[in-house]
Amino acid sequence: MRNFNEELMVYSKSLGVDLFGVAELSSAKSFIEKQGGPHVAGFPRAVSLGMRLLDDVVDQLVNHGDLVTISTYRGLYMAVNAALDRAALLVAKRIQDEGFRAYPLPASSMLNNEGLEASFSHKVAANLAGLGWVGKNCLLITLEYGPRLRFATVLTDAPLTTGSPIKNRCGSCTLCADICPSKAIRGRAFNSDEPRDVRIDASLCDMYTENRIQTFGDVNCGLCVYVCPHGNKRKKPS
Ligand code: SF4
Ligand code: SF4
């Protein structure tokens, strides 16, 4: 019997996607509507597509004031976003060709130049699809690659089999809070009942990033990606 999930996963992987999952969105509908409006919130499911960053580039982020490191990270970030956007488009076309609705949301779905508002949280879709948990750094942490990925999403009504969220494995680790130069990360475990501000003061990260933009251009320091032991081949999670 035909398995459309399997077909889409194999197709996604042929496009360079490393992690593929499908989320049932009803539990997050009001949050999604608040962020992206009624059209975005009108889809029952989401295909979550994750693409890895390159370890050798992320491992260099410990030198986050070095110009070669910064320009390489920025180039990688943009290239992975572009590759993900292409993959999301082609997956959406494949879904549409089967007679279903498909609405691709790009890897960077910011609504304004300040980058403070997004039309959709790829993290919510990836979490509900079972690809990872929300870490103390507020990033999606996957078992396979930690936070070393970027995500794009295709909203759809295709009758795909959905995953379910996995256990949070941050435990007593506070490495991301300890290393954060702006002290934005507070070291508090994710709780879906609490607002994000309890875990991270985004304004501190934004201010720190703004200073870096003046000096280096448009890229954050990435230390909270670099330091996470999940996905870091040089460190084992405790
Ligand atoms: S990008 Fe840098 S400043 Fe911002 S939260 Fe991560 S470690 Fe902190
Ligand atoms: S560095 Fe530690 S606390 Fe932070 S997200 Fe990774 S596992 Fe969780």
C-alpha cells in the first residue's frame, strides 16, 4: 500500500533535508493564529524540514569575534536557509500535485527588518512533529544534531501520519546560560504554560546582536548553538 509520508521523507532527503517530521497543529492553533493570522492557522498539519549546519563552522563559533568565523557562519546560515526554502517549495509542489493544499513558510519568516516578529514558529512545528524539544536556550534541540539545524515548514491538509513531542533532555545542564555573553538565557527549563520571557530576555540578545551588527554585519553570536552538548561530537550530554 502507498505510504505518502515515506514518499515525502525520501523526496525531502533527496533535496538535502536531514530531519523530516509531520505535526498535528490543533494544540497550537491559537498561538499560530496570533502570530501568523487566520490563513496560516487554518491548516491542520505541518511538514517540518530540518537541515544541518556544518559542524566545522559551528565549532569555530567559540571565536565569535573573529572575522573569518563570522563571515563563514553568516554565509552558511544564508546558504542553508536558501536550500531549505527550495526544499520547502518543492515538497509543497509535490503535495499540491497530489491534490492537497500546501503553504511553504521560509526558513527565515521575519515580518519586519528588525527581525523581531515571525509569521510562524518552525520550532513549534518541529516540536509537535517529535523532532526535538525546546531547550533552555529557546532553540529546538534534536537528539541527532542538537540545535545545529535550521528549519522550514510546509503547512498542509494532506492526511499524513503525525508524530508527537519527545522528552526534554536538558536536565541539569546550564551550559547555554553560562556562556551567553548578554546574559539573556536564564537557565530555566521550558514549560509551555509559561511565557518565553521567563526563560530568555530576547531584548538582551537583540541589544548584543545589534552591537555586533554595527561591527560585523547581520549575524548573532551563535554561542548558544555552539555550546549545547547535544549534537556536539566533542562533548557528551551529561
Ligand atoms: S545568540 Fe549569543 S547573545 Fe543571543 S542568546 Fe545566544 S548566546 Fe546569548
Ligand atoms: S546547552 Fe544544555 S541547557 Fe542549554 S539547550 Fe543544550 S542541553 Fe539544554
